[in-house]
Amino acid sequence: MKPSKDTRLVEADWVVRRMAATEEDTARGMFFLGVLESVRVGMGEEAVAACRAATEGRRFVGFFNYPVSTFLQLVQVAARVLAPRWGGGDEALRQMGMQGTRGFLESAVGRTFLLLAMGDTHKLVSNLPSGYRLAVSYGDRSVEWKGPREAVFSMRRDFMPPPYHEGVLREVLTMVGARNPRIVGRKLSLLDTEYHITWDAPVDLTAGNSRARRGVVQ
């Protein structure tokens, strides 16, 4: 069957992203492992072997650095493999972003990153640019606050499509205890994106208990 126009456009987008990467642009091995784990859970070991073939069977170590061009090639194949499982390539990318982030946050560096936020979502979002510097060698990132629980996180020269980082950011906010985090990515150019981040105010359980003690029923 001849590929559809949309499929050809997606494949061409991956090719251009890889061409834009240099040898100095690297990502941690834990994100490679996160992609492979997503495929293993979703589709099984045979699918993992097919994805490894895209990297010539290379093995990855969590905190070592590897070329992001190799990562792009791996994710491209994995997204195609996982798309039926998740109802499309975009959701497959989100799931891979979430899984890779779990691996990062379970590492010593990732745990330190969470500890620095001290359970404060505002502080964690403010620290996102430094967190990304621990994970990848490329790109510029900044945070602009729009309200107490609303921010725009901008990325310049980042190689991953927006849905992947929607998964990354949703997982980070969830891990720090943010209530109902919402992440919406917007592509500005091939390698530039921005993410609208919001979350709900925490439930005031103290106020509810106080009303109950006074016999107030709602």
C-alpha cells in the first residue's frame, strides 16, 4: 500500500530533524531505554528487537551520552510500532516521553532535581531549564510566568516533536504532586516550540475538616 501524504510528511519531518543534529548534540541513555521499555510493555520483545535494529543493535547505559540523531531514529521507528497500541503516533510519543522521564527521575541526578523543588510545583517549573541541561547537551529553554499556576515553557533548537515533551512535562509535574497538570505544545518552527503549562490549586482539606467540625453540610 502506498503511504499516505500525511505519513510521508511525518517521515520527512524526522529526516530533516536528524539532518539538523550535529555530533555534539547528545541525550542520556536513560531516554533510549525509556523508548525501548515503552515498546516492550506495549508490543513485546519482537517489537523491541525491530527498534534496536534501527540503531544497529546498540546497547545503552542510562547516564552515558549518545547522539541525538540516533535517538531520533529510534523514536521514529518506535512511534510507528506503538501507534496502533496508543491510537496514533502523537500519543505514542507522549507515552515514550513519560517513560523516559520516569527513568531520569529515578536516577540519582533526577532524584536530586525533584528534591530541590521540595514538592513545590512553581519551583519545579522554574527549574525546568536546568533540569533539561542535565539530560541533553543542546538547546536553550526559558520559563515565562502568566499566573500563579500558569507558565509558558519555551524551547529553542530542540529536536523532539511537541507530543514527546508534552509527555515529559506531564510526568515531571505529576511526580512533584501537581494536581491535574495540563500541557499543550505548539510548534513555532522545525526546532522551536513552546508549551503552555497549567495545573489546579491543591484541595484545601483543612477547610473541609473545619466545616465538618462545625456541622456544616454542603
